Amino acid sequence: MKTILFGLSLFLGSFMFAQNNDVEEAMNIDIPMIDASASSVVYSVRGVYQIKDEACDPAKFQSLRFPGGTDAYLKELKEKLQQNVNWKTYVINGLFFIKLDINKDGVLSKVETGPKVANSEPFLKDLKDMAAKVTKTWIPAKCNGTPIDSKAIVKIDFSSMTYDNAFN
């Protein structure tokens, strides 16, 4: 009887200790997680808009222009977007802007991007750097025939879709 009781307690005890021992913990191995998600970003450039100059009479004002026109600027801007922004790292939705300050010599002097939303700083920095790489000199705005400093704004609507292809 003692032999049967002893054998039964050894048998049950082995199951009790087996459930406490996690194989991966005992091996102390870090298993890397593979990110199998991907994102797709679609964007639509709404246009380039001149910001009104309050100091100049509208009848004597000539608007800022890009050599080759707005279509040439948008084409170059889209090329820079494709070349300089890593779309796999961003999930972006909404309307963003690029504000351009053009001096009276037609040179881009300052670039601002926005709006600032949660976790948008890296994307806004990439957007700003990309906009600064469009290097052609602008034809400055003129008031009464004299070149003046001016501002323009580019509005871009972004839409992202993220999907997980780990199970494909």
C-alpha cells in the first residue's frame, strides 16, 4: 500500500512541476517580432494658393508664379514626395499644408508645415524637407510692378490604409 501511495504521489508531483516550467522562459531566448503590416498612402494635392497681401491694392497686384506654371510645380512636388518620403512608416489621414515664404528675388526663404497632430512631427519634418528640395526660383509677386515678398500655401489631402499581411 505504501508503494502504491508513494508511486501515485511521484506521478502527480511530476505533473505539478511540469506546469510551472515554461520552455521559452527556461531557455531565456528573445524571439524577435516581425512586423508584417504594410500601409498604403494616397494623396491629392488640392492646389497652390497665393496668400493675400494686405499692403497692395488688388488692382496693382501680380500673383506669385512658378516657372512653367502650377502644373509644373505640382509635378515636381509629387516627384519629391515619391522620392523623399518613406510611406511605409506613416499612417496619415487628413488635410495638411505646406506654407512657402518667397522673397522678392523669387527664392524660397522659409517652409512651414502643419497642422501639428499627435505623433506628426517626423512626417511634418519629412514634408518640410521635401518641399525645400523643389529648387527652382519662383517668379515673385509684384505690387505696382515692383517685386515683393510673398507667401503661398499648398494643401494636400492624405488618406492611409494599413493592413496586416502576416496571414497571407
